Amino acid sequence: MNLAQAITEAQTKNEKDIASRIAAPKPMLDADVRSRINYFMHWCKQRGVRFLPAMPTTIAAFIDHEHGNGISGEAILLSVQAVELLHGQDTSLPNPCATFVVRDALQKVLDVPTPRTWSKAEAPIWASLPIEVRAIISKRAKQDSDLVRSLQNSKAELLKQLERLKGPNNAEVSSK
């Protein structure tokens, strides 16, 4: 047995030991989360690195790899959140995703501009928020903006219909 085989065997044994001490993932995780966790675990095994507990640098490398393969920032964020859940599943392991290394890697793949409703004075506060929080706020702000725009368009369309129903004769009566 050469050194590489011995290392692989020892790592496999260690992962089995850790897995035997940790409860299996709870069935309440939906299929998408389980799929993302399994994909991350497979990715780690291919590279010979631990997935549990995962090192922040491993997660940052995973983010870079996924981004390099054209995976969207939102999909990568969901995968990182799944890894975060894996570490929080009754394992008492620290959250490797709540580190500067991981947040910096996420910052590079997520396009999260300051919402238009935030003033320039609030920009430093925005920059200090964790990237995950910024992504959620930005997503909700866009949803709100889209809803307001949709309601404004509906109002304009209803006003046009009302004017058509009034007709030229009714328009004069209603203006008196």
C-alpha cells in the first residue's frame, strides 16, 4: 500500500467514524436540500477533502468551482445554505459558512447592489451586512418594486378603460 492509498483509507475510516457519531440528516429536509448536500459531499470526496466538518476554504473553493462552471449565484447560495444546514443538523459543529472566507467568495459570485430605496448614507451599513442578508433584502426589494410597477400598470390600464367607457359625452358631464 502506498502513501496515497493509506491516506485515502484513513480519510474514509475517519468519515465513517464521524458519520456513525452523527445522526442522519432529518427527513424534514426537502429533496432539493438533500440533493445539494449530496452533491457537495461528492464534490469533496472527489477532491480528497473533508465535507464534515467542512473547512471554510473548502466551501470557498466549491463556490469558485461552481461559479466557474456557470452556476448562478442564487443556486450557489442555496448550496451554501444546504451545507450550513448539514453542519447544524444536531452535529454541534461550527458553521463554516459564517466566515469571512466564505462570505468573500459569495460576494464575488452574487450581484447584490444596494437597493434603490437605501440612501447613500446607509450604504456603509449595507456593505457591513452579511452577503446572505444582503441577498435576501435585495430579492425582497426587487419583488416589492416589481409588484408596485405591476400595480401602477394595472391602475393606468383601468383608467384608460374608464375613459373609454365614459366616452366623449360622459367626459364632459363628469368634468362639470
